[in-house]
Amino acid sequence: MDKFKALEPVKLHHESSSGLQRFTPRSSPTPRIGNLPSSLHLAILQFIPVPDVPAYARTNRALARLAASEELWEHHYALLGIDRYGFGPVLDELENRAQKEVSEQPPTLTVDVADDDFGDFASGSDTFGLGFGGSTKSGLSTSPAEVGNFSGGSTVMQGTNVLGATSFRSLYIRAHKLLRNLAPALLEPPHQILSSLFPPPTASAPSLTLLHRSKTLRLLHRFHSLLAPLRSSPSLLSALRAASDRFDATLLSAFDVADGRADEAGMREAAEASWEIWDPHEIGSGAVAEWEMGRVWGEKREIFYVTSSHKPLDNFTARGTLNFDPMDAFMGFVLDALREHGSRAVRVFPPAAGVLVSFADRIATEVVSEYVTPLLTHARSLANGALFLKATAACFRETWRIVDTLLELASQRNPPSAEEEVSKAQAEDVVYRMFEPNMDEYLDEEIDSLKQTFEQTCRDWEKKTSLHPDAPSLPTAEQPTFLASSSPAHLKSNVLSTFTNLLLIPVSIVPRTVETVSGAAVHGIAMLDPRRWGGAGQENGTGMKEGYTKGTDSANVVLWEDEDHPDATSEQGDDTATPATTSSSPQPQRLHSYDNLQLLLSLDVTLELIHAARESLKRLEIFAHYPGTYGVRVRETIEEVAGDLLGVLGERHVRSGFEAAITQMRAYQPPALSDSASDTEKPAPASTSVAPLVQFFELVHIGDMIQSIVQVYFNKELAPHVDLTDFLNPVVREKKRFENLLDDSVAKGLNAGIEVLMNQVDHIITALTPPRTYYPPEEAPLLLGPSKGCTEAIKCLDEHIRLLQGNVNREVLEVFEGEVGVRLIGILQKQIKRQIISLNGGFQVIADLNAYHTFISSLKIPSLTSDFANLKMLGHVFIVEDAKDLAQIVRDVTRYGGAYRPEDVYEFIQRRSDWKKIEKVVDKAMYNLNLREDCVIA
């Protein structure tokens, strides 16, 4: 260990280096007095009472200079608040009084002793006059030192004025001397303090105003409480508080007298004086007290004691509904009183006193709340959640008129005050505080009632579309709505435009009559009947109106006319709906018609659910700006309402409707077609129409319409309350889930629809292609066109694909068309393998395959077009007469683009009518195989 030496610091750069000089901070050292920085000494001087400043300053010359610095006396002078609170006239009046009391003395000038080592503190006496003398029996110092003077005697004020000194030290000395001279008056008995401070007026000294006296007392209070300029300041401060209380009582009496005479000038003078000396924190507990004068004035208003004839239960009609005309009259009475007394409060009381807000808060709590509480209690007792919700929202909207009245009154102050009379937040808090006790019950009931409404609506709809054994046979609509329209896209655009305009209709929150609450808005929703817009609401052959029109003989019947009778909300179209099937009964007895499959989804049910959510949302919107905890709960409730709407609409209506439609489609059986050879040119009627698939396309149109309506509602109503950029927001997630559910339901339905469609196509080809279609008699003329089965199959496919176009996006349509093409190839291959094809019949096969290829080419799907081109080439094997050439064609793998192996082509050529004749030659050419010579069993 002795071998190791301690490392010495190495200088990497010279001290004179420019880089070191540039980056090394050089902070100037803080001046120090002794071991402490001067700033700390200055803080001590600012904190200690003024009488201790001389003792601190006599310690040394440096502290003496610091005690005379402007920073210290600027701080002390600022504590007095001379400029901030307008105490200058008070000092001027005290100075005038002091000049009259002082005897004539020759004028002297004050010499600035700032350069002296100790200045004012050179003598050993208390030159500041801060009290070192004895005390009287009362405990208060009465020595000359207690009411002493700064150096220079009383002439210091004159000298200051002559020199025009404006230093903070000079300003403080002046204020200190003038206020210290009032200390003897505070030694008087309590009942004589005010008369000593404010002597009776004389000819040369007029009477002081109440505001001037109040400012004097407040300045003295700040002087003795914040600076403690005298040793006896605590005792003097106690006497000063007692005198202030007596003066405030005098002001309150003067205010009452002026109030009785309606003397607003006298009221205003007394109120301003009382507000000047009022300390809101002097109540012992540290809380903020209410200004006594404003409280007493408010308590005497007759609105709190007049027995009103307004009864809360008058808002309920004999039928148990709401009519808020009585509450409207009551609020008019309350607001008239608020305007009458509030306008006087604005003219009389200082703005900072907040008397107007306090008075309005008292009215809201003691008058309005006493009216609202019994009203809501009675509404709740009726066991009608909707009635309670309407009453709560209406009461809040009515009481909100207080806010508008307060802001109106606040703007009446003349001249306008520098301070805001009543801020918007203060006015709103009056109503918010008053209504808080009702918010918990309201928010809970809002969600519960909405869920019950959703459940009832969905249950009624499910009951109408269920296969009840006692349900009567339902008539059939002649044609679906969207598919019957010349332009489904234009029809949808009209629907959305009307729905958007409907959302702009204001919802009546305050019910005047029952009709205005539920009639106007609901009638607007009833006009969203797509058959009315599309002109498809005509009567059919049975005399019944088609579509979603409510009622049987009136086009003006609205939705949800009678909330007590769910049947009143049914649609004529719903009455004709084919009931849905369940998994336990895949083939119900009355599943004979599929013309009403589209009615498994209802725009009316969608609009009814949206209407219920919109009413709830409009009620919640008036509480949307609620502050604090309830504001958070309101916003959460809004999100819950939106989420429940999307969830119920998706799960209970859209999903169940599509599942029922899929079940019915899978149970569909194609109608029997004529299969006789003599009737090949006369197929059965509607042979190309797949009834459930056509109606499913209508169902897809309605589902797309529902999604568009939801999107419009989301953009117009929900987006202002939802953060669209937050992908974790429950409403955003629920909306995405609804869209995915609808897409999945459509995809599943299309898959089932493809199966039904291709079964129909297979049935058409089988039924309309007799056995001799591809094996005609020798004398029969050669047909150059496609067969009837081919034509009808293509017609069936074309009709249904055109129905889907414009309804789904291009990607879904391509998938649908691609799946149809793939399955069609399988059907054609199966049909070819089922036939016996002659050479002449081979030309018919080629004609059919060419027709199929032309149809598939029109879909513009390259992969399908290539597959059908290969299938078309396959038809050539039926028209090759020479067996060896046929064998070469079969062996040519590249001929069919690799789609068919020789083994696959071999299966097709076996369907030739002359196969038995050419089989040996083909086998010999293909496999170099002769069964008679090579396959001999020894």
C-alpha cells in the first residue's frame, strides 16, 4: 500500500483559455454583513416590528445604512396600502388637523443624514418614538417616547413638503407620524373612542363623511396589525376593533333608516362605509363570514315571508300529465322580485360585496327549492319514470332563468364597475348548488328508464315478428321499397336529408301541454316513411297500403301515438311481415311466402330507439356544463345513453333480424318447374326469381339505411359530447362494434344468399335442360344459340347481381360475384358430367359455355374470366371427331391454362355419345395402352 501515491488533479486547460472564460459562470458575490448576506438582514428588518428597527440598526454602520434603504421603507409603505385602497385623503385630512393644532413655529428644513453612520439613531433615546417608557395602571404606555417623534420634530412634514421629497422613507415617516398621533384616542374608554377619533364638526372643520371615517378606521387597523408600530399596538388594536364594531352598528342603523325612507343615496353611503371596515375572516373559525349588512338587508325582503298562492302540484293535470304553466307563473313572480330588489342591490351595494349573488342564492335555496322539491317528489311517487325525468329537466330549465336575470341585473350598474358585478360562473353556480340534491336520483333514473324503453320497444317488435301459433295469416306486400325505386341511392339521400332536418327540430323540455311534448317531434319522425318518399305507398290489390305507413286509412298517422298501447306503434308493413324462424323450427308451417323478409328490420323501430335516446340526450344536455363531480357523472351518463342505443340497435334489432332472415333463406326450396321436353320453351312463372334473396337484398338496403341514419345521428348529436380521437372512448368503441356487427350480418346473409341463389340456378339448369338437349336427334335442326336453361340461369344471376349493385361497397360486391362464379363453374361441370353429348350436341354445349363466358366477362373479374375461358375451351372436346386428335387434345396440358389435368378432361370426354367407339383409340393414344393385348392374365 505504501507504493501507491494519491492522484493529483490535472489541469486540462489553461486558466487563460478563451473557452474556459466563456463557459465558466462568474456570479458576483452577494454583499454580506457579518456572516449573513445583506438580503437576509433586509428580510429580518421587514419582518420585525417597527419599534425594533432602531435597535437592529444601532448594531453597526452597515445595518444602519440598510435600515435607511428604500427597499425596507417601500415594503412598509406598501403594507399600509395608501395608493391601493385610496387612503391618501385620510392622511391629508389628518395632516390638516395636525397643522391646526400645532403652535406657530419658525419653518425649518430637514437635513438628509443618510451619509451619517447612524442617522436618526445617533442618540440613545427612542428617536423613532416607538416606546420605551413606563406604563400607566391601565397597562398602556403614556410616556413621551410612546407617542414620540422621528428626528426633526413636527417640522419634518413641512421640511418634506418644501423639499418635495418622494422617497418611500419620507412617505412612510409622514404616514407614521400622522397615524401615531391618533394613538391617544384609542386609550379612551370604548364609548368615547369614536368621538375622540372624529371630533365634532366646527366652522373651520366640516363633518367627515361616513366613508372617510370608515377608511380612517381601516387604515389604523392595517397600521397596527401589519406593522405593529408601537409597543402597545396589540392593546390598541383590540380597542380599535371594538370601536369599528360600534361604528359598524351605527352604519347598520343608518342603513335601515335610509332603507325605510327608500333613500338609496343614504343606503349606498352607509353600505360603502360598512364594506370598507368589514373583515370577512374575523369570525374565530377562520372561515369566510357573510357580510352582515347584506345579509340583514336580504332577510328583510318580503319574498321570503309572503305566503304564495303558487302550489307545486298545480303542474299536474287531472290525467296525471305535466303542464308547467303554473311553474312558469311562479318563476315569473320570483324573477320579478329578484329584478325589483336585485336592481336596488346593484345600485346600493359595492360590487365586491356580492350581495346580488348572495340574495339570488338565498331565493333559489329558500323559495325556488321549496317549490321544486314537492313537485319532483310527487312526480316520483306516480311511479312514472318518464314523468319524473320530464319534470326534472323542466324544473331545471325553468330555474335556469335565474341565471339570465342575474346577468341582466349585473349589466345595469352605472357607471360600470372595474370589478365584475356577477360573473357567468357565479350566476350559474346559484342554480347548480340549488339543484344538486336532485341530480343523483335523476341520473340513475335516466339510464333505468331508457333501458326499459329500449327493452319494451324491442320486445314489442320481436312479438310482431315471432311465429306465434295463434297469429293470423298475414297479407303479402307486392314489392319491396328500395328495390322498387328507380334510384335507391337517391331515395336514401332523401331519407337522410329529411332525418337531418328532423334533428334540427328543437325538443320541448318544458311541457306546456302533453301534445306539444310528444306530438310535433314524433310526427316529424313518422314522416321518415321511405315508401312515402319513394311513391311506393299506394294500395295493392288487397286494398292495403304497402310499406311502413301506419294505420289503414290515413297517411298522417304518427308513430308512438299512445304510449300505453304498444300496438299503436305497429306498422302496416310490420303486420305483413313474414315471421322469423328459430333454430328449433327450421321449417315453420307458415313459411310459404318470402315477400316480406325485408320487414324483419324496421326503420320505424330504429327511429323509435333513436327518438328515445334523443329525448334522453336533450334532457342531459341541459346539465352538460354542470361543474365538479356531477359534471363528470352527466358526461358519463351521456356516453352510456349513446352506448346503450348502439348496443340495443345492433344486438336486439339488426343481429336478430339478419339471423331470422338467414334462417328463412336456408329453409327456402325452389318452386317446381316444368320438366317436360315438350314445354322447354315455357318455363314456370318467376323461375328466375329467388324470393328470399330478393327480399334479403331489400333487407341489406334497410340495414345500410339504418347505418346511415346512425352515422348522421352520431355526427349531429353525439359528436359534440364524444372525443372522436380517443379510440378507447366507450361510444367510439360501441359505434365501431355496431358497424362490424352489421357488416358481419350482411356477410353471413350474403353467404346464405349465395347458397340459395346457386341452388336456384342449379334447379333452373336441371329443370330446363332436358336429357336430349345435348343429344338431339339426327334429323333435328342445329340450334346456334344457348339453351333455355342457360338463358334462364344467366337471367337469374344477372337480376340478383344488379339488385346488389349500388347497395354494398365494391369489395363486398366483388367477393359476392367471385363466389357466384366459382360455384357456377362447379354447377356447370356437374351438369356436363350428367349429360350425354353427341357431336351436334357439342355445339350446343359450346354455345352455352360461350354465353356463360360472356356473362362472367361482364363482371370484369379477371380470375373468373380466365376460368370460364378455360371452361369454354373444354367444350371443344365434344366436337372433335377423330379419336387420335381428341387424345392429343386431352394430353395437351397447356391448352386449358393448367386449370384441368388430363384426368379431369378424360372424365368429360366420357360423356360423349360415341365414347364406347373411341375409348380404345383414346386410351391407346393417351396411355399407349391396349387392354386386350397388354392386360392378359396368364
